[in-house]
Amino acid sequence: MKAVKINEPISAADDEDYPEHVIEGVRESLQQAEDGKLTPYIGIRDMLNQE
């Protein structure tokens, strides 16, 4: 949290500030990370050159 300069922990009450589709997307991403379904970052140029 210090690396990204977040001083306060995010609480469930903060969920009210975001649309439900955003919250659901974050939950899905966290679940994918727990399941080991991560895609490594390969760089923007490599991503644009893929077909």
C-alpha cells in the first residue's frame, strides 16, 4: 500500500462509491489471480504486434 501511496485501507463502505460492474470486475480479477490465471505483461509494442 505504501508503494502506491494509499494511506487508508479500503473498506466495504468504499464499495458504495463505485458502480457494481466495477466492483464485480475487481472481484473477478482477484479470483483469477488466486486461481493462477495471470497473463504476464509483455510490453505494449508486443501486444500491438500480435495477430
